[in-house]
Amino acid sequence: MSETNSSPVASGTGGAPSAEAAAPHRYTAAMAADIEARWQDFWDADGTYEAPNPSGDLAGDADVVARPKKFIMDMFPYPSGAGLHVGHPLGYIATDVYARYQRMTGHNVLHTLGFDAFGLPAEQYAVQTGTHPRVSTEANIENMKIQLRRLGLGHDKRRSFATIDPDYYKWTQWIFLQIFNSWYDESAGKARPIEDLVAQFESGERATPTGRPWSELSAVERADVLGGHRLAYASDAPVNWCPGLGTVLANEEVTADGRSERGNFPVFKANLRQWNMRITAYADRLLDDLDALDWPEAIKLQQRNWIGRSEGARIDFTVDGDDDARITVFTTRPDTLFGATYMVLAPEHDLIDSVLPAEWPEEARGKDAWTGGAATPAEAVAEYRKQAQTKSDVERQTEHKDKTGVFTGAYAVNPVTGTRIPVFVADYVLMGYGTGAIMAVPGQDERDWEFAEAFGLPIVRTVRPPEGWEGEAFTGQGPAINSANDEISLDGLEVAEAKSKITEWLVAKGIGEATINFRLRDWLFSRQRYWGEPFPIVYDEDGVAHALPESMLPLELPEVDDYSPRTFDPDDADTQPETPLSRNAEWVDVELDLGDGVKRYRRETNTMPNWAGSCWYELRYLDPHNADKLVDPEVERYWMGPREGQPHGGVDLYVGGAEHAVLHLLYARFWSKVLYDLGHVSSAEPFHKLFNQGMIQAYVYRDARGFPVPATEAEERDGRFFHGDEPVRRELGKMGKSLKNAVTPDEIAAEYGADTLRLYEMAMGPLDVSRPWDTRAVVGQYRLLQRLWRNVVDETTGEVTVVDGEPDEATLRALHKAIDGVGQDMEAMRFNTAIAKITELNNHLTKTGGPVARSVAERLVLLIAPLAPHIGEELWRRLGHSGSVVHQDFPVADPAYVVDETVTCVVQIKGKVKARLEVSPAIADAELEALAVGDPAVVAALGGAGIRKVIVRAPKLVNIVPA
RNA sequence: GCCGGGUUGGCGGAAUGGCAGACGCUGAUGUCUCAAACACAUCUGUCCGAAAGGGCGUGCGGGUUCGAAUCCCGCACCCGGCACCA
């Protein structure tokens, strides 16, 4: 440390030999490489970016702790085998610049980076390369660390970790157990320990589902009852089964066209016993708390849509001829009840079997569309269900225009019309939404209209469409019609009034009530994969799940010979998942003492999804080595606690791509709320401010067959593109190896230095917008640094050329305007315009010629230091300072110099500029108007016409409206 | 289909009611050099013009305003999200 400290002067230079001879101390790529390597070593040795905690092993300088805190985070990287391209670090550079600026403006800044390393891609890479995922993943992490270090990111490296570290996933498992051992108390509106629920059952305060006393229930029965309340629970339900990947997937991981987001394999519905997280219990809070978050509206909207709150009513229909059977539906349009002419149950609905009559009723005879040609309703339904089940989601999607279904032979009774209405089974009704059953109102619903047309069912309009309506179902607003019986009439009422009137009537009759329904489903949390956190769960001989005690954590992932997933023909729905961990009998079958003596248990062999590790990592950055607690409460409160403007607390700035809008960001919010409810953290939201950076795109050059050719070999001639002599077409796409257009940070840093790369990425455009990479344009930022260097250091002698004394008036104004503008831009993360302002100041100094005043040079170095930290440190040192520039104060503008001495006032006639006046910024309106009207150019332009009106906006503008 | 975001020179972009094109790239010319590269300087939206100067110009059409890239209405196209959600 002391060595780098005492020998700051660069030794090596580079570039063409003659250039070196002419200017041995020019800022070149070779010199940048030397400067950057030295300062990176210095920072590591010095611990420059270490942020002190208020207590614990990372406690530090009390003065720094007393400053306002800023917790600035990136979405941590997934270390792939391909390494980084220049698109990856965009966000990391941005948070680094912002963190450095905050450090220079009096904040205790926590900024670090870990690695998200469990999950499918790492495992697939390992399978492909034939290496163990731990070996390949750790190698990838090491490689990525080297690449990232070269960028000069100011991370507190003491706080870094990977989600695959047993010290880390111990706490992922611990949180899982917290969730497993909790239930959602609706009356309290929060999660509580499961013991509280057991106590309620024991005391009789809460009745068991069957009404039998708790004490009489067997262990298995008790486990079932509690499983119905736990926030993490195993259940048999239709799940997304992906044979091609060999695992089940969460809804969030299945694309709109029914394929796996990763691998693009078909996904099928299958009934499997799987672990789920009861995220639906938090639907309301996840929705409501969005309001106070400083997130892009687009992301908030995506979450709102995903949660999908809709208000409506539950309505019970009786089944004709069966006084006990009820079909309950959810509808957002109870006002259309008079138009319900048939009902539909989802194929998986468990009421179907109990309503099926033995034979077809009269109405169905001879209607093959209704019966599917089957002899009995039971046969017809069985056949339809079989088809529905083996249909992949892809097929359901593509066929969704043609409604299919089959009559059950049963009838329900419309409670307001008293009409018998047929009950169908059809796959356009989904088991997972609402009650899995609908009342079909073809007059007001397009899907019901299509079905009714296909099956020849009656259509009754209950809302009057507008004059001249020629469409089919009318879903808009209008007065109710055909909606009256002896007891109630909705006729003439608008939709909203009709809804509340019919709902009141349903409540009075005891056959319905107003309810709220959510689109959000519980989160499927288990995967049939090796490379994930093992569940800290074992099963006893009765199959009852038991949590491992905290003392047995972490439950380490066992070393196995065969870690590859069992995958299948992607189109074969008739397959069953197999967990890699189940192949390891020694690990699976264990004898444990869970507090009631040594017994035999069988371990859970599923693993957690790759989202688990990223659901809470912000908390572990705070207190990464704590062996006793997830995070120390005092430390957590300091960095995450609620404060002015942040009612739910959270990270001050979280930067990452928008693709996580409903995955990671929703899951992390959910875990955060559970931990908050259980009293482990003070923040109910993980991320107060979210910022989505844009993508760096790249040109893809494709030959006649559509194959990408290497982008570096494509040439432009007369506006067309060629690969050799072959014409190619250019399009804008993602950057990556497969499209042969990847540019790595290493190659740009080698050619220009990391500071140039940082500046270029920040200067390309606004951070939240996607833009194409252009290697040719990088040189612009290189030139900026060369000119900056030359304004401070003599290229021939290496001497510092700055002089003491006052700069001239114009330079002072240029300086303070730059300070003022750059400060505001930094605050608002407008790094592109901040760089433009620094460039202007630097160009001003270059143009002025002669030596630069020390006071100006030093402040220019401070302005650019957050953006280009290596050259910032180097120049700061060469200007005679001993410490690091990192902890200097950011310059403050003198307001007296921020305004120009004179400003150019434009004089317009009808909005067209006709003259310019140099005036004082403080000029009065009347004086300016007199000057403008008297200006010879204005007089000439008016040509003797009178003046109707003069608008004066001193000191910048006068607009004259002629008569 | 629904929802959200966007469209400004040859290119990335700046300007959020007041001089459109800051800053950068590209290109042209010049200085330096035996030469080239680097660097530096000047110019670089478009049309007319030798120039001075002027016309046009922020996807298209309309509107509000003394004044619109910016606000409002309609349309086209591009990007993203959701999509049989009752």
C-alpha cells in the first residue's frame, strides 16, 4: 500500500514509437493501463470503498456512520461461462458513478456486488462442459471478478458473496423455514408464527375444518390442517411441467405462448405434489405498497397487472335436481346475471363428477357438438378431460379462437330468471382463476358469445348497446335491459348502479356477496434440479414434513456423481419429474434427532428455484459475516429502515433491467414483507427506488441465408453492407456470441483504457434508454481524457503545468456553470449531459491556451473523478495531494458566476428571430422592451407596421406582434 | 385485442412552452510532418445564393398559444409488457 502511495508517477507509455518520442508523457492506452492497475491495487490495499456499519465486525469511523446513508445496489450478475460483453457493466458503471458522487457529497455509501450463482443456466453449462456446477460456477465467478475489477468499480469487497456459499444459503434455508413456520392471520393482516395458530386450535378459539377437537386429530391430520395455512406448503395441484427441462416451473417462468422462458420448450399442466409459497396472502399489500415506492410507472403497472385485482361478486347457482349441489362462480359483472344462459366448469373442476347424470337429457340427443358423440355424459367428459390434459399450453393458446367443450348433461338454475341453464365443461375456463367456474353471459362477453354461437346456446342482451351497434357481445357501458323479475328490476340502471343493486339482492338472499379476486397465484417453489438450495425439510414415516432445526443448517448440497437433470422428449406430456438428489440414497435416508429421539427420516429431494437466493441478498450485504443472525437489527435499521419519504424503508437506489418486473422484484418484495411481519427486519419493502437501465444493442450482420457474420468483418460501402464481396443486411439486436457481435470490455479497455470505456458507456445517451454500441465513437471520450491530461500535464516533460493565481472571468463562469450543471445532472443520474458539460469546460480550457489555473484544474478533476476514477486519482495526486480523490468534497458552484455577465436576448417578430441583444441578466422588462423596439433590425423588419402587443421574458426573449 | 413507452441531422443524442440540433461520432478543408498516423484549427440539418442573406425543417394531419420538438385531438410506424383472467 505504501509503495503505490509514494510512487504515483506513471512509468510506461505506449502508442506508436514516434508518438512516444514526440510526447513521451501523452495519455495513451498503455499509460491508462498503468495508471488503472496501480490505483486498483491501491484501492484494494487501502480499503478505500469500505463503508462502516454502526456496530459489529464491520463497524468503523463514527463520523462516517453519522453521515446520511446511501445504499446503492445493482441487480447482481449471473456468472455465465461466456464472460462479460460491454452491455453487462452499463448498470454497474452507472451505480458506481452515482455512488462516488454520493460519497463526495457527504454520505456513508454502501456499494458492493455479489453473485447469483444457483440455477438452470449454470447447471446446463456444467452439463455441457462436463464439469461439476460448483467448479464451473466458481471459475466463472473468478473470471467475472477479474473483468469487473478492471472497470474500477468502487465496491466494498468485504461484503461480497455468492448465493452458492454455504454461509449464505444457510440463511436462505433459514428464511424458508421462517416462511414454512408461519401463517397469514387475516384478522391481524400479517404473518404470525405457526405456534400461534396451533394455540388457537388447541384452545378451541379456532375450529378445525372438520369441527373435531385438535386433540383428537392424528399427526397426519394436524399436518394437513396446518399445511392449509403455512406460507410455504406442499400441495397437489396442476402445475407447469416442462419435460424438455425436466422440471416444473413457476407461472412467471412460462411465456405467453405456453413455453419455458429458458430453453423455449413446451409446458404442460400436470397434477404433481410440489412446494408453493402463499404469495397470494400478500396480494393486497403487494399492490397497495407500490404507491409509496419510487419505481418507474411502467414496472409498477406490470406488477399491478400481474397481481390483477378485480372487484366483483361470488354467486351460488343451484343444480337442478340436486338440492345439495352448488356451483359457485366469480364474476366482475353481476349486473348481467339475467343474461346468464349457460354455465361452464373448468376441466379440472372437482364438482363435475358429482353433477353428471347417467344419461343424456332430451335436449342433448342428436347434438354431436354437445355430446362429442359419446354415449353418456361420463364418457363425454372423460374424453374431453383427457384431451385437455394432454394438450400443451401452446396448443391451448393457438387454438384459443375455436371454442371447444362438452355438455355435462346437468342443469343449473339461474337465480333471477328461474331458467334451467345447461352446464358445460370447457377449457376456456381456467381452474386457477376465480372459482374455476363461470356463469356465461354471451350478450356481454366475447368468449361466451363465441361459445354460444358454436354450441347453439341462447343469447340475451342485458345492457343496451349504443345506437347502430353491429358488433356481437357488447362489453361497454349502457343501461340495463331485460333484467327484471317479480322481486327486482335493474332495467334502466347504469352498470355501476346495477352491480351494487344486484349484489345487495344476492346478499339478502344468501346466495352471493361482493368479493375481490386476484390473478396472482401462489408461487411454485420447487424444482427437480441439482444446482439449487436443498430444502431443510425431512419426512417421517407417515409422510409428515418436519423442519430441520436451525442447528442443522446449512443443509449442504451433497456431492454427487450424477448431477444432470432427468429430461424427456420435450413434447411428451406423459412423463414424470425425477429429482437428481433422490438418486443419492445415503443422503436421502437419514437418522436424526429432531427433539423426540433418533428416528428415521427421508429428505426432501427437490431444490429451490434460482430466485430464492436473490430474494433477500440486499440484507446480507449489510452484515455478511454474521454467524448468529441473518442480519443484525441495528445494522439493518441503519441501512434499510424507514425514513422521511421512504415509509417502508429499503435500498436507496436499485439499478437493473426491466425483465425482472414480475419475477425477482415481486418475489423479493414478498419475502421482505414476511420477514418484516415476523420482526426480523424494519423495512417492509426491499427497494425504495428502482431504476431500469436500457440495453446496449448491437448491429447484427446477416448473410443471404440469414446467418450472422462476424460484425467486425462487415464493411459499409455506399450505404450498403458487405462481408467480403457478399452483400449482408444489417439489423439491430442483442449483443452476444451467437450473433457474432459481442464486444468485450477487455478489448475496449486494452485499446483505450477503462476510464474511456466508462465515459463512453455513460455518454451514449440517457441511462434508461436502449442504444446501439458503436466502437468507432469510443475515441471521442478518449480524446476528452487526452485533452484533460494535456491541460494539467506537459506531454513532453511530464511536468504539471498548472499555475497559481486567479483565472480570468470567462473561465470562472465556465467553471461554475459546469460545477452547477454537473452536480444537478449527477443527482438526477443524467450522466450523458454531465459529461457534455465537463467536455465543454475542458474544451474551453484547451481553447484558451496557456497554463490552466490550479483552482480550475483541481475542480475539473473533482468533477470528472466519479466518472473516470483512475485518471481522477492520478491527476489529483500529481496536483500535489496525498490522499485519495474518492473522499474529497464535490465542488460547489458560486452562484455569482453561474449566471453570465451578459446574456443574449433574442427579439422575435411573430415568433421568428429578427435581432439579438447583449443585455445584463438583471435587466428590467420595460428597459428590455425599449431596447428591442428601438433596435434597427427590428424597426426594419417591422417595415412601419404598428405594434399590437409585446411579450417580454427578461432577460432572454422579446416577442413583438405587429398590428 | 388491451396496456405502457417511443419517432429530432449521415449516426448516438441535447433542448420539457421561449435562439432546434449542446456534447460526441462521421465527413470536408487546413496546420504540423519527407510522408502517414496522432494532435490541433475551421466548417459540417436541408434548399436557394459567389457572398450577405433568406426559405424550409423535430413521423403525418389538425388544434391551443404572441410563441409548440415540448401541451391537446386524430392517424401511421417502431419497441416493450399482458393476453380465453370471467
